[in-house]
Amino acid sequence: VQLQASGGGLVQAGGSLRLSCTASERSFSRYTMGWFRQAPGQEREFVASISRGGRTTVYADSVKGRFTISRDNAKNTVYLQLNSLKPEDAAVYYCAAHFTYPHELTMRGDWEYENWGRGTQVTVSS
């Protein structure tokens, strides 16, 4: 499955952004989706994951309560709402997909995802 992320940009600290990631396949609902991020000089880190039906979500502690992952399977799209942004949230954000049908699973490890989109840059000014 091919993934295309969008929605990044420059925002002031405390502001909000909504990232989108659209998949090329109609079988999108069979995939667990995840968001990861990578800042310069740092390793890629987990941000959030959502099960294929959207019933289960999981977040990194650093974003819990500020970010929300959701999906619209009719539109083959997963979203990441970023609120109360901090300068340390600045990074390239990547979406990823893993085929998990028929299970409802979330996954935190980047090694568990076999499909990756190009990233979208989020910059937060202080």
C-alpha cells in the first residue's frame, strides 16, 4: 500500500495542526496505522497507533492528551490532530501501515510496519 502524508507546516508553540495520511488501497480498513516522527540527529520514535477498525488507540507518553489519532476508512485516510504543540514536537512525521486483518491491533514498534509514506515536516516556533 502506498501512503501519502500531508498537513505539516510552521506553527507557533501552543498551536495546532492536523496531519493526514491517505492510502492508495481500498483494503485500507485491513491495516493498523501508525504515526512516527524523527527530529534531526535523533532516532525515529513512535507517536500513535490506531487499530484497523478505529476501536483502539495508543499514544506515546510525550503526546498523550495533546495528540489524537483517528481514521476514516471510507476515505482511506488516517489523521493525527496535534494540539498544544511544543518546540520539542518539531520533526518529520511519518505514517505507516501494517496488515492485521482480521485482528484489531495497535503497534508501537517501527519494525512492525512494512509500509511507509514520505514524511511531512512539522516546525514549531517558540
